[in-house]
Amino acid sequence: MKSIKDKTIYEFEVKHSTFITYLLPADEVKTVKQELETIKAEHPGANHHCYAYVLGDNQEIQKADDDGEPSQTAGIPILEVFKKNAITNVLCVVVRYFGGVKLGAGGLIRAYSKGASEALKKAVLTKKQAYVTLRLRVDFNQIGIMEHLISEHATLLERDYSDKADFTVVIRKEQQTTFESLIIEQTKNRATITHLKTEELYH
């Protein structure tokens, strides 16, 4: 299962109707509602704000909404794009400004499917990976060594200075062994490494 990394926008026109697709990462219903309200506020004059979202590691949470278009001509076609492509934790909103020409059920299904499909093609995809959070403790005279290693191999979350220097970092699990070996080697085994947690994230 994959997800998307950043917000993606795709705009196109069909028989004078303008369609604007917003594809956004979302990992909970609360986020979906917030993003949906934001997009509606940006397009108060649009005729339709059709959308679908898929959440959960196995796409277990799904919803589609036609927002006034004929039943199953908008939300479901959007949703099917993400189901078929095994994409999760995503919200797709297709805004339509009606251009005066009716598209018919088939035309609507093609248009909304196109909006979702083309936006997905533009999006940067991500997959779930295991990340490890570590706390690294060293003497003050080894701060420079630790800062260099962190800048090269990990992401710094927090630093704290008390009787020693503490660094909280996150690193991909597959890089953990190499990273810890470098710390032990370059600090001459005087660093304390504490494993705080392991979690899987789309990144």
C-alpha cells in the first residue's frame, strides 16, 4: 500500500466546465473534514465539490460523495482510482464549475475519473517504512562528533543539556545498525544509546 507525499492540484476543462482536482495526504477523518472545508471556502461559487477519501493501512475507511451530481457519477469514480492503485491515507476533491453543457452520466464518470487519475500521476508517492527514535547521550567534549553524525545520518528532534548532552533523533530502521556502530566507534564507546520507539510511517 502507498500514499502521497504532498498536496497536488490538477485542472482541466470538459465542454466548458472547469474541473479542479485537489489531492491531499490525510491520515484521519478530522484532517479530511478540515481540508474539505478549506477547499469549499476557496471555491464558494463552484457548482460541485465532489470527493472521496481512503484511510487506514488496508483502505478500511472509505467514503465517496457526489455533492449534487447524479448518483455514482462523481464520488465513486474518484474512489475507484485509489482502490485500484492501492493508495491509502488520501483525500481527493474535484471542484466543478458548470459550463452550461451537460455531460451525461458517462461523461461525468470519465471527467471525475480523469481528475483523480491525472492528479495521482502528478503526485509523489510514498510507502510505509519503519522509523526508530533514539536518545543519544554523550559528554560535552563529544558534542561536535555527535552533531556531525546526526547531520549525516539522522533527523534531530530535540537536544537537551544537563549533566551531559542528550540528542533525540529519528532514523530509518534499516540504517539503525550502521548508525549505532558509527556512534560507538567515533565516541570510543562512551555514548549511551537508548531505543525509545519504533513506528511505521508514510514518508
